Amino acid sequence: MEKQSVEWKREWDDRYLKQICAFANSEGGVMMIGVDDDGSIVGVKDPKSLMKKISDTVANKLAIYPEVDVDETTRIVSVTVRKTSVPVELDGKFYIQTGNTIHAAEGREYDLLISKRIGIAWSDLPMEGVSVNDLDPYAIDYFRKKAIEKGNLSRESLDIPDVDLLRKFGLLAQNGSVTRAAVLLFHREPGELIIGSFAKIGRFEGTNGSEILYQDIVGGPLIYMPEKVCDLIGTKYSIRAISYDGLNMVERFPYPHESLREAIINAIVHNHYGSNIPIQIRIWDDRIRIADQGGIPDGWTEETLIGDHESRPTNPTMANVFFLAGFVEGWGRGIRRMIDGYDGYPGLSPRFEVSRYSFTVTLDNINHRNDAASKGTSRIDNDGDLLTFLDTPGGRSPAEISEFLGIRKTGVSRALAPMLEKGLVERTVPNAPRSRNQRYRTTKKANDD
């Protein structure tokens, strides 16, 4: 049966060298000559001559030696090509196979092909002509400070010259040049050497508008970027909802801190900076969308990401620096932490768009949901959602319920009154309705119903 790794050809043509090249640069495959497109066997006239011709042509043009065999009964010549340890070129081009399509690898596909074959990530390759002296010593000291504060490294282990520190963490090539990862992390202006090594933040109109209202570019050493981006979004790009707990004013950030922080760090650590495309953060009234070019490993799906999985960073050495500095855990739990940040907000959860070459996460603005609720357009449009929220052994406090419903705390008792009367909800302190320890939870009757 013809499939991605098996090709049928009625007769040999030197044009099929592209397919042989693509097999070698992908996962290998078999070309069967003497089989028509519909699978019917036609055989070849002179199998032995064809076998020699194919072997010689492939060896001369591709410098590889596939297994070329013949089935004496059917007179089908089969060419079995194995995945090679080094990239294979044909007339100066490196062909690869994606699905049933063959094309020359360019740009990022070429980078990935080369890095996979040599076993080195794009970011770990040397940055020719750039030395330790070109890096920002303050950025390197910032890494030292964060690593000591986190407790991952001792002060004594970091009290070494910068060149030795970089060598210790795999950021220095054997020829004395620093790696691309070192440039991204510690160069004063990495964008001058690696195009697109910054984050672009834009505020857009309304909930679906394409009109941009204002924007910022966040550049400089990537070691600073998590805090710089989080701070900028928290100040310039976020409208905090204000409520009152007694006489105390309470400000509510529009996104769960844990979810936003993990999404931003995930983009910085996993972005493929060789794509020359910056991290893009788009913000509307009701959501924030964070996109990078890191993609996901071959064979992974969104379900793989959400479930338990090992850490497979696009930039492993750079990810290790962020781990030592305390920005990431290094256990592949970032996606789970984004999701867990929305616990307590039924109906809201991060949404992911993933492919081999890109990764996007969208986080809902919890304040916008609550604003809509106060105007009668809440996403929580039936009592079942509220009962689900209250279905916890310890119950929910008036502050939690007011945030969930998007109403003032003073309106919680009135909102719950119908459920209290029906016996679906109960107070945890029934004899003191106004107790400071008062919480509300579902009853057995509610669960039975």
C-alpha cells in the first residue's frame, strides 16, 4: 500500500532523486519501481541493469548507498533508503518530505534539519565573531543574583570570571565565541545580531478589533525579559477591577498571575529565534494572546502538552539558565500551571493552538467576564454553574462568590437567597449569618438533584 514512506513508480526517472533525497532527510522510505499508480504490478524490463543504474546515480548525485533489490517473480525493483545521520543534498538543495509533499528545506526547516542531524539546537551553535567581552556584565551578574536567591547555586560556585561561568553552563563554544543562547540571554542588544529577538506587545480595539491602539517593543537581554514583560502588562496594559472587602479596597488583576507568568516565560524560553519573528502579545478587552515560533516536538499534540510529559525545550541550554535563575521548574509543568491558574473560574481556561512551528496560548480576562455578569451578560447563565462553584467541602467565602459572580460582596446574600430557601445551599455558620468566617456550600439535596 502506498503511503508517506512508500512510493510506487511505473518506471525509473532521474527526477525521482528528489524523493530519494527527501527520504534520507526525513524518516527513510521505500521506492518500488514497476508498480503503477493504482497499485497494479507492471514490473520492469531489465531489472539488473536498472538496479546498477539507480545505485550508481544515487551514489554519484547524493553520496548515499541505499539497498537496491529485485523481486524475481514480480520484477519489481525496490530502493530502500534509511534516514541519514547527516543532511543529504541534491544540486545544492536539501529536500524533505512533509506529509505527501516534497520540497527544498529553507529557513527554519533547514535550521531544524541541520541541528537535528548534528544533535545541537540552533541556539547552541556558535555566534561567530562575538566574544564574552561583547556581553553585558550586569546581565550576567543579574543571573548570579537570581540563582543565589533561588538557592539553586551557591555564591562560591558563581564567584568565577564571566568566561568561566559561560563555559560552565554551555554558553561558550570551543573556538572562544559565545553561543547564540549567550547572545540572547546577555547581550545588551541581541536584536542587533539576531533579528526578532524581542517581544512585541499591542493593545487592540474592543474584543475583536484589528485596529491597534498602542504598542511597545521589549528588547535587551532575555534574562531580564520575563520581569520586564510582566511588569509592562501589569501597569500599562491592564485595567484592574476594584471591589471592597469591608472598608478595604481590593484590586483584581485581569489574568491569574500564575497563568500569565507561565505563558510569558514559556514563550521566551521556547521561541525559535532563528525564525526572525518576535514573540507577539496581542491584548483585547476580553483576552490576551501570546504567540511564539517554538512549536512542539514531532509527534506531540495538544493532549500531550496538557497531560504529564517531560520537559523538551526548544532552547535547552537557555532553558537551563532560566531554571537556575528560578524562572522555570524544568519538569514540563508550565502548561498545567497555566490551566491550574484558572481554578475557581468555571467556563474559563487557557486555549492553545499548536503546530510543529508555532505555539499560541490565549488567556481570558476574568474581569471582563465579571463586568459582563454585572450587565446581565455573564457566561454563567444558569444556577448549575454557581452550584458547581459552591460544591466544595469547605464552601466558598462571600469574597470568592462576589468575584465569581462579578457583583459586590454586599449582594452575595441576596444572590444566594433563592438557593438557600430551596435548601440547595447552606451556610457553614448557620447561627451567625454575618460571621466573618461565614462560607456557603451545596447541600446533599443539591447533589442528589
